[in-house]
Amino acid sequence: MEKKYLIIGNWKMYKTPSQSTDLVNEIAQFKCPDKVKLGISPPFTNLCPISKALKNSSIVLGAQNMYCAKEGAFTGEISPQMLQDLNVHYVIIGHSERRSIFKESNALIHQKVKVAQDFQLIPILCVGETLEERQAGQEKAIVEEQISSALEGISSALVIAYEPVWAIGTGQTATPEIAQEMHGFIRNLLKEQFPKDGESIHILYGGSMKPNNAAELLRQADISGGLIGSASLVPKDFMAIAQSV
Ligand code: 13P
């Protein structure tokens, strides 16, 4: 069976709503290989204009976070129902910046994954170890704990993104061997939990994926896409990554 890829741009807290439509229109002009599904996750304020701009496009829309309730007195939060209404398909949950800066716990992340699925959103669960954890030889234990706590009682309608914290925004990409080793480990965890579908769940790599290293990473057996930060804000770089498969 031909391998399919999922490449998602995580714009983080970059671009205003008015800047975002130009960027999206530029991305939409490129030809993307058939075996690649392309998505972008802009800030919440940009979802509405981008949802309109992508109306007739095959590019899918993702959000970067959500709160785990349909609605309620949660000042400053965004609900899965609001995302659904804007044709959002994916939602990034548990990004390392949410875990470290905003102190999101494994328990909260589990709730968010569960509620995302309740609203037919596909969670992109982010996992990954810090440099200190890797140096202490704990990287697999950390990732296993992040995955097993988040996936309790969850269906296989999800995506995992392995993002080693030491590779995010640092220009220091994991080598294809290091990345594949962890992706293979994650694949086995998924197969244990989902004997029927574990093999086909997307496992994305994230952390300084760029046009010059994407092809080799994406060639690895258990890497079926990327979660791209800064390179996704440069249309020709984002597209070069998608075209490198
Ligand atoms: P960079 O590609 O900028 O390292 O960011 C990766 C990331 O955090 C994607 O979610």
C-alpha cells in the first residue's frame, strides 16, 4: 500500500488575520503531491478568514489548542464546538509550549483529547522529551507516559506528533535514526492499544523540519508526516517539505 503523508503547519502566535489570507492564498497556489494531505493551524483569530479562503481547497484546517468543554464560563478559552463551526478538522493538543509555558498536565491533555474526539475533531497529540530527560536516558519512559495517560479510553481517530523539545525552534533536528527509533517505539505502543488500526495512525515528526532535512526524515518507516513550525510560515519552504516526499 502506498504510504500517505500528513503535513501540518503550526503557525504558533504568528500572523494577524489580515496577513493570514495572503499567506494561505500563496500556499494554495502550489501543487501538492497526491499522497500528501496538507493542513495549516493558524492562531484562533485567523481561523474564520482562513476557513473562508480555503472553502474550495483540499488544504485542511487545524487549531492549536482548545478547552475541554462544549461551552461555559471559561473566560479566554475556545471550545471544540466553536472550532467545528469553522470547519476545523484537526486540533493540536499538548504541544510542548502548552506543557511547559502554560503548565498543561497529562491529565488535562487526556481530557482535551477525549473531548476533541467527542466533537469529531482529530486530536494531534504532541509528545516528546526534554534534553535533560534524553541525557538521563528517560526519553522512552517520558513518551510512553505521555501517550498512555492521554490515550486512556480514546479511539484510534487521532494523530501523534513526536516533537523532541530540544529540536523545537533550535535548528537542531533529530537525526533520521533517532527520530525513527522513537517513532518505531510509538508505533508499537499504538499497535498494542489499537491492534486493528495502530499500523495506520499517522505519526508526525516535529522539531526544525526544513526543506533540507525533510526528505530523509519522511523516508523513515514510521514517520508519515511533519508538524512544521517556522518553515510553515514561508510558503515556498512549506511546499518544498510537502514536495520532498
Ligand atoms: P519548528 O519547526 O519551528 O522547530 O517548530 C516545531 C513545532 O513546534 C511544531 O509544532
